[in-house]
Amino acid sequence: MADAARGMESLPVANVQALAETCNNGVAEPVPRRYLSKDPSAEEVVAADDSSHAIPVIDFRKLLDPESSEEECARLGSACHHWGFFQLINHGVPDEVIANLMKDVVGFFKQPLEAKKECAQQADSLEGYGQAFVVSEDQKLDWADMLYLIVQPRESRDMRFWPTRPASFRDSVDSYSLEASKLAYHLLEFMAKGVGADPASLRGVFQGQVRGMRANYYPPCRQAADRVLGLSPHTDPNGLTLLLQMNHDVQGLQVSKDGRWFPVQALDGAFVVNVGDALEIVSNGAFKSVEHRAVIHPTKERISAALFHFPDQDRMLGPLPELVKKGDRVRYGTTSYQDFLKQFFTAKLDGRKLIESFKLE
């Protein structure tokens, strides 16, 4: 993954958490202009309490049950095509594994800046503590701190960026990434099955390849919550993303559909799962990689952890023949996945612009 980072700026370690404390106190400093984007509230956001507009909920237990699997597979395929997002319940990842990860991610972000700087990003590296997708000195910045790590396979890890505090952090991330990846591979099998393909077809693209984890800290912004973004509108460049939110009472993730933004009310104990660009391409558009963003709460912090499943960097990325339906045409060009990642990570986040560029006329 290091090659994908060539061309990124080497900037001082950001600490939006400390900046937020300064801006939110009684004698508030103004939010720096680099964090002020165009007014996100100017775009239509669907009411969060409108259940008819909620992203689909898929029951993993029903996928496993022979009596309900076919129907739930169809629902899964529909969710991935029409929304590109769904919440997954009854997923089977042990509660203890999730609780340990949450505890240690929160513990990491609660440390003083000097402790977190021990894991600071370095020039031409995607990993470490800092900010995501900073490619120039004059771009708008996101109101968030993050820690990004390559977590699997173990031989791909760069331990310079792995926190030593909390003491259990490394074990928690290791256990979580193994358990969650097992779940992701099963989901890929059911997704393939849902569109009539060999269940092993999609799993084979991603199994055993790199998995990355990004832990996100979104501090509150009392004076300008409607002018800052925690994460700019983007799609994910990987195949499948599994997201855990630490505090379910704080909304932040929003999904774009039909020109409107739909807030995601994360269910307690559920994963929020989304399709990435690589999966849209290999599925020939059967599954959609959908634009999403993170907004900020005026008084409450939000913490999340996203696990990304990538295909082989050396792979020539294009539609799988078995996923090009009879009578359909190939809808995407073929490129090396390494080149695709370089384009993604060396440009500012810009919605679906990159994935659209690979569509064939």
C-alpha cells in the first residue's frame, strides 16, 4: 500500500481534538477557515426519523438458515445494488471482541497528543495517526483525527504505527480484524449467490489480501457544526467495508441516494456495511459504490472504526466474466489495482469522480 501514497503531502500532525476544545470553550477561538467548507445543510438531508428512508437491514442468521437464505440473499443483492449500504445484524462476531476493540480505540484517542504522535504519519505513508486524504497545503480539511493501520495479513504490518498504549490495543485489533474478515468473506459469498454467480467468485478476489483499519475521532464543533465536515463526500476504493460506531446515539454518517443525503441511525451491535469501488467494478455494476460523508454534532463526539478489504494490488481490476450477465455488456474498463489506488490516494476526495472515469460508454 505504500506505493499508493506517493505524492501525498507530508504535513504536521493534526490534532482536531485539541483544536475543537479551543474552539468550543467559553472564550471560543474561531474555527480556522481551512476547516470551513460550503454549507452542507444547503443540500437536502432526509429526516433521520423517517424509517421508510432507512438503509436496509440484513440478518446474517437468515442468510445462514437454508429455509430463509434464498430470500435474504435476494434482499442482500437488492441492498447492494440500490443502496450500496446495509446494516448487518446477528452477525456472530463475539460481543467481547467488539467491546475490546471499542475500549482500546477510545483509549487511544483519549491520550495526550504527545502519546498519539508516537504513531504519527510519515511522508509518503498512508499509515499512522493524523488526517486522511491531505494532498495539498491549501485544500479544505476534515474535522477529524484518524489512525490508519494495515492490520492483515500480519506480515504486511508496519509496527512503527501501532500504538503500544493502551497495552491491549494490538491484541484487540488482531482479534477483531480476524473475526470481522471471516464475516466479510461469508458476505461476499452470499452476495455472489444473490446475483446467480459461484459463491467462491467474489471471495477469491479478496481472501488473504490486505485489510486496513481506520479509527476515526470526530470531535464536536459548537460554533460551526453545519460548516465543517468530518469526512468529505467520497466512495471507498476497496471491495467491502465494515464499520463499527462506538456511540450509537450520535448520528454522523450520511449516504447519498437520488440526489439527497440519508442519515444512518446505527443499530446497537450492528455493522454498517458498504460496497467499495473495486467491488462495483468486478461485479460489472451489479453492486454500487455509493458516495457517503460524515457530518459533525455540535456538542457530542463520535468515534468509529472501519475495516477495509482490498483485492491484490497487482491484480488487473475489471469485471469478472461470471458476473457479466448473459446479454449484458462489459461496463467498466480494466486497470491495475495499484494504479487505481494511486489515483485515489493522491487526489482530494471527490465523490464518484474516479469510479465514473472507469465506466465504458
